Amino acid sequence: MANLIEQALIVKRKIKLVRFHQSGDFFSQAYFDAWLMVAINHPEWIVYGYTKALPYWVKRLHSIPPNFKLVASRGGTHDYLIEMFGLRSVRVVLSEREAKRKCKLPIDHDDTHVWKHNGDFAIVIHGTQPAGSKAGKAWYKIARHGKGGYNADYFKHKDKAKQLEYERKARLARKMQQSLASAAIKISPKQVRSDPPPQRGLKVNPQKIS
């Protein structure tokens, strides 16, 4: 199984960060061990992600390499293992205020707290939530007026940088068009002759009739 994962990843060049799940979780010990083997075989990669499948993690607790960055996602059926084994964890909160005042946790907006930093952290709720629920109301408020999850204002500086780069390329394209237009050779229309052009080929003079 580890070989299949590696083959799917090696086709991509210059890999540095590998998040093992965008959604979903480890479904068996063998599957967890496959990702563990991938991290061991590729110390140049940082393999990271969130999991609620804590028993699989605990069974290999002393075999985890430094580049295998795991975070326990609170809210599962095995949360008791977090304190029991001192696992690093993340807590989903309904607002930044809850994270800072109630939980006293730093907020992650782009996964850097997973693979770059150590310690627990919080994530502001993001994505579609059940209509009418407390989480749904919180997400509606965040999406309209605040910052949350991966739709946060945290990324505005990146969007601005992209916009500036787009404008720079547009200005460069306009300058190139202007320079090409000024350097173009102007071709005057040919003068139209009133008399027909001479015929090419052998000319035969008619013989004089005496």
C-alpha cells in the first residue's frame, strides 16, 4: 500500500509538503502504517494532517519520525487518548474570540500550525454547516462579517499580490504592443497606373505588306 501512495506522489516534482487527507481519515492500522512508511522512506518530505483515528496513532507512538506531523482532531470518540498520551490536538471554535478568550489557543488559517509549529491550536469553523444549527449560524456570521477557516482575511495579502502581478503583466503587455506599433513599417499604397502594364514575353513585329 505504501508503494501505491509513493507512486502517486513521486510523479509530482519538487514535493515538500504532503497532506495525507483533504477529508476522510485512516480507516485501518494497515493504512495508517502505509502513510507512516511513506514518511520514513522520504525524510525530505513533511507528511502531515488531522486525524480522529487515535488508536492507530497510539499503537505506533514510538515509531513516528520527525517529518510525520499528526494532529488529533477533537470531537471524536477517542478524545480521552489525547490527554492520556499527550497528543497534539486542534479544536474547532465558532469564533476567534472563543479561541483567544475561552480556549486561549492560537488560530491556524493555512495549516502552518500543523507542519511548522508544535503545540495545540484552534481552527475557526469553516465550510458548509447544518442549517439552523449553532455551527451553521456561526458560519453564516463569519462568512458575511468575519474571518474563518480557509476563507479568512488571512489570505488577502496573497490575493493582493496576485492582483499586483496581474496588473504588472498587463502593463508590460501594453508597452510591448505600443513598441511594436511604433516600430512597424508603414507601407504606402502602390500608385495605380492609368495605362495597362506591358505584356511579358516575346514580341513579334508584323511584316509590312507592300
